[in-house]
Amino acid sequence: MKRVRIIVDGRVQGVGFRYFVANGAREHNINGYVQNLPDGKIEIDAEGECENIHHFLSQCRTGPHLSRIDTFMVSDIPAFGYSHFKIKQR
């Protein structure tokens, strides 16, 4: 099991980025959450099998067609044991 924290900066709010990420998480059997941050960035907390995380990260790096990703930072963090993936509201 692998868990990563991802911070995405650019034009990522108001373009369907959280829904794009949530769909990708379901597709790749990833648990955790995605949320908007007050500074205009997106935070993704994702947990799953290593290969699934790899494919999920590749998909997230592309973003939906209206987005623009300037920075995509990934940090490994200890596993948590999420049971599903959700879109968090602020």
C-alpha cells in the first residue's frame, strides 16, 4: 500500500479538476480525498497499490482540458487506511 499527498497549482479550481481526480481514483481503485485549498491550489490525498498510484498520478498530471497545471508536487506519506475516495468541501 502506498499513500501520497499531491499539491497541484495553476488553473485548477473552477474547471472540474476535483471531479476529474475523483473519477480517476475510482478508475484506479484509489482511496482518499481531493479538496480545494484557500490559496487556489488543489490537495489530493491518495492511497492504493503502488502500480495503481503510478497510473493515477499520470492521469492527474494531465488534468481536465480546461485546466492548466503549473506545479505538481508529490510527497510520500504513511498509509492511513481510507475505505473510499471523496471530494471534500471547504
